[in-house]
Amino acid sequence: MGNVLITLFKQSGFYNFTFGEIIMICIGLILIYLAIFKKAEPLLLLPIGFGCIVANLPLAGLTNPPNGPLNPAGLLYFLYKYGVSNEVFPLIIFMGIGAMTDFGPLIANPWTLLLGAAAQFGVFIALISAQLLGFTLKEAASIAIIGGADGPTSIYTSVKLAPQILGPIAVAAYTYMSLVPIIQPPVMRFLTTKKERSVVMEQLRPVSKIEKILFPIVVAILVSLLIPAAAPLIGMLMLGNLFKESGVVDRLSHTASNELINIVTIFLGVTVGATMHADTFLTARTLEIIGLGIVAFAGSTAGGILLGKLYYVLSGGKVNPLIGSAGVSAVPMAARVSQRVGQEENPGNFLLMHAMGPNVAGVIGTAVVAGIMITLLAK
């Protein structure tokens, strides 16, 4: 009887635990804590944290590849192979984002598209910095996309170029997205004056229904023709938006922006978390990726603000530079931060709708930059 118990114990997870796996389970618990008690991107950090935990449970087999008819693939291996590595999950999420996005502020002020482009500045800072630290060009490009503050695009690019570092990139991307209200304001105040932050902008013009319908069609065609590698991301984003703006497929729009995106978010989060194995995650490279992520994010915030300051000068003081910080893709959080910082200087200032222009432009800009990098590097 004693030998049987000893054999059972040696075949249990308790006996086969490694120190690294214990650390990773603690990291998973920290992510769950941030999601539940700090409300930090809970829709993704919660399943990512749980995926990290179950992936590091010894002998659980949830991430095992298939090994003959008697040993089929683990559930998370199956989801990763067919949902993440084939880019299905990030693209479906992009469709849902499109169905929840109002491009009206961008259509009303097309010049804010350049603010979304300027906010990609941090992407290129991180790209160069990562290469200086010894990352390969493909790895550096994947890390750099964190600066766009767009989780699905970061995952999509990493799967294409550097799947071996998907785990830390996803964690860094979504963690920094949740920290937008903390990271951005110091950069915004440092680069702007009180006078600039107090500028009250004119009300946006009304946008017609036909403009909103044509916008996703025109953007999908033009971007896909210019940068074919960006077509999957932009195409799904604009398809979801067309559902929303057409007004004739409410069921499809509702499904894309609710049930479908929620289901896929669960699968994507848990599966990405399951890539955080102790042997690949607990390295100095992971700390470097997380550090580069904040460099990219701060750089993108600064890039948008600096172009906003140029607009301020060219417009004779009619453009508030703070809206440039919303050029990152964290919709609508970054726009709300622009609104909050502006109201701190002038309680009667309402920048939210103005900031939404560069904010949604940032979603397009990050997808375009990702498409360019994939075009040049995915060989």
C-alpha cells in the first residue's frame, strides 16, 4: 500500500513542480489580482492570468501537442494552433472593435489622422532600441508594436514575426494599455504649457450617414491596395464598422460587438496566457521586452503631442495639443485621459470628441505600421 501511495505521489503535479513553474503561477495570480481588484484590462488580463497558471501545472497536459491516437492534443494547444497561430482570434476581435467604433470624429476632422500617425513614433524608437539590445529585427518589430497600444495587433504581429516571445509581448501590451491614465499624463504635462492645455476647441461638424457608410469601404480598399499585408486587420475592422453604420444588420453588429468578441476574447486570453511557460518566460529578455514596451508607449504619446503642438502653432492657437496623446490605439481610454488633463487646467474644456479623432486614427495607424513591418520582414 505504501509503495502505491509513493508511486501516485511521484506521478502527481506536487512531486513534479519546478521552482520556475511556481514563480509563473504567482505571476498568473498577480495578473488576476490586477484584473479583479485594480480593474486593469480585466477582459484580457483575467483569462491571460488563468491561462498562465494552468499552463504551468505539471503533467496537466493542456498545452501538449498530439502524440498518437491515444494522446490527442491538449485543449490550449488546439486553440493556439487553430485560433492564434492562424491569426483567427485577433482578426475576429478586430471585427468586434470595428462594430464598437465611431469614426465620426475622424471623418469630421480628417487632419487628426496625422496625429494617429505621429503617435506611432514610439514604435520606431522601440524598434531601434530593441535592436541595440540584441533582439533580431523580427523580434524588435514585434516588440515595437506595443507602442501602438493595440493588443490584438501586437499579438497578430508577434504571431507572424516572433511567436517565441508572444507571451511577454501580450502581457506588456495589455498591462500598459491598462496603465494609460498613469503613464500618459506626466508626458503630456512635460511637453505642453498651461496655456496650450487650456485651449478650447470648436465644436465638431455633424457627419452624415452616407459619409459613415462610405468611410469603412473606402479605407478598406485603399489601405489593402497600398499595403496588402494590412488587409486582414483593416478589412475586419472596417467590416465590423460597416455592420454598425449601415443600420440594416443590427443583429450582425450586435453579435460582432458582444457575443462573438466576448467568446473569442476568452479563448485568446487563455491561449496567450498558456504561452507563458516558465522555461521561456523567466528570462532577462522578458524584462527587456517589458521595459521596451514602456519606452514605446511613452514615445508614442510624445510623438502625438509634438505634432499637436505644431498644429497649435499653425492654427493660431485653436488646436489643443493634448488631443495628440490620444493617437495611441487605446480606445476610448486615451481620449478620456486627454479630456481629464485638459479639464484640470480649464474645467469648461471638453476635448473628448476631438480626441476621439486621433484615437480611432491610431487604430488604423497601428494596423498599417504592423502591415508594413510584416510586408518587409515576414519571409
